Amino acid sequence: MHIAWLGKKSPFCGNVTYSREITQALQERGYQVSFLHFDHERDLDGSEPLAEREVSLPYLFKSQITTIPSPSSRRCLVEALASLQPDVVHASLSLSPLDLSLPDICQDLNLPLVVTFHPAFDRKLTTLSARTQHLTYQVYAPSLARCDRVIVFSNLQRDVFVRLGVPPEKVIVVPNGVDVSKYSPGPSGIKSSLGARQLFVYQGRLSPEKNVDALLKAWKAIPTQPGCILAIVGNGPLEQSMRLFYGGDSTIQWLGFVEEEQRRIDILRGADVFILPSLVEGLSLSLLEAMACGTACIATDAGADGEVLDQGAGIVLDTQRVSHQLETILPLVQTRPEMVRSLGQKARQRVLERYTISTNVSHLEQIYHSLAGYTAPLYVGSGV
């Protein structure tokens, strides 16, 4: 089966990781994958193996959040799909105006269309970020209703789209998954390199919706135990101002954007506690990666993150008054190493039960086969 995957390769974000992990797993299972993405013109000729083919779509601007296509991008996409003639098109939506044209394009070419909808949300709509994200759902709903299948990461997201008019039979919940053999407990040198006895980590974008300032305020407000370090991993529009305001605190280490995956794994393996104070989320891959590494996790109930950590798999915060909650919780976890170890073990077990990349891809296979009319047996793996 040939899958045309429309996704992101840069700049780095959760969508990039999702596209990379899923397409690699599909290729390992014997699928032909053509990767279409916004990049400088670099269309491969027919001499390359189809499973490795990339098609570049022209763009005017792209960021971690959105992509502005060039006027010729639709034509390029249509020509590429007409030439490739895949069995299924799967679009990992990048918040581009071209997203809304995909149902028309695929219908004209008689190609089944599956889309994955990533944008974050907070069901309580109590912040400006949450209300803005809900507007995104409203804008996309009419277009998604015309796709063959819409993949979301949680029942909460599914309920939102069904209320907005997307036919319930089209909205499929397939949670994010991680490679649990790669993201797993193991030795790490990060603590010794930072001089830390106990390590707390935030990993993600430094932007308003991630609410990192609430974490930093709480950290500054509490008396930290000797050797406790908070590592901030990532970059974004608020990085400079945050470094300026909090840079004098020696217990806060700014590691910036870490491109090398093994280095990120090393950080998560060495962390005692992973903290995600977001105001809005979808289903955070960084959170799942930390859990898979056996790290105790604290996160808000934005998006589906509360579902991931429910029933004791982690500590769940309300999206309101995050700093005040952290001022209570951080001293507790600093002085209760046995609780931290237990939470880390439960986090790892939760991922093994629900959020592996293998299970994720098996669900996608079932969707592809049903849409393309394939009756060949699906890949049977280890389950993890």
C-alpha cells in the first residue's frame, strides 16, 4: 500500500515528531510512503525508491505554529498527488490555509483522505489561549466534516468536533504513541553535568500558551532543597525575556533547544520530575516521552494530558492558578523521593498500556485498509 503523507519536517515541534515517527514505523511495516511537506524546492525524480520520495511544496512563511503556502502550492500539491496516485492521503495538519482545500483536492482525484488534527485546547475555555484554540476548531470543522476520517488524540477532542457537526463515524480517537524501546529508563549523565542532586525538567516551546512563567514563579517562591535544579529545555518567543528576568537564579538552567534526540532522551532519563504547566494542549508527546522514560510527571488537565495522568499515573493540575498549586506540590516532591519513584513507575506502565507507537500505527493501518478496500492481513507486532 502506498501512503502519501502530508506533514511537517521543520521547524521542530510535536507535529514534526508525529510525522517522523509514524512514517518511519509505516516504512518498517513495508508500506510505501511519499512525504509531502513545505520546503525549498527539492522534488525528487523518479529514480529514488518510492518509499523514500519527498515532494517539496513552496511556502511564504512557516513556524512551529502555522504555515503560509505560496500561491502555487495548491497546484504543486495537486500535480504531485496526481502523479503519485497513492492508495490513501494522510495529512498531519499544519494550520495552513491549504488544509481547508484538501477535501476538494482529494475528492477531485478520487483519493481517500485521512487527517490528524493537532491543535491544543482546554475544554473549560477560561483563558484567551483556550478561546482562541476553540475558534480554530470551529473554523476547521466544516472542512473536516468532508474528510473520510479525522484522527484526534482524545475523547474530549472528539466530542468537540461532533458538537461542531463533524459526523461521529468519521472522528476516530488514536492517541499519540512513543517508541517505548527508545524512550525507556536507563543511565544518564545529565545530573552530573548540571551538578544536580534532584532534577526537574520542562521541555517544550517557550510561548504564552505553555505557561512556563507560572512554573518559574513557583520555583522562585519556594525554598529549594540543596542540589535541586530546574532545567528549561526549548526555545520560543518568550525565551529572551524569561532568561533576562530569571537568569540570575543559579538553580534554573537554560538548556535551549536540543536538536539531538538521544540528548533529549538522556535529559528525560536523568530527570526526577517532568513538569508541563500548559494552558492549552492536545496530547503532549513530550509528556508521553517523559513518562516512557520512567519520570514522575506533573501536568495540567489541558487537552488530553489530564486523561494520560489520571488514576495515579501522575499529578494533575487545574489550568487555573497553576503557580499556587506548584508552590504546594514542588516542596512535597522535593522531599519525598519514594513518591517520585512510584509515580515514575506508574507513568511508564501507563504508556505501555495505552500509548505505544506500535498500537498507534496498528490503528492507522486498520483505517487505511478500510478506506482503500484492502483485505491483506495487517502487521502483527509485539504490541509495544
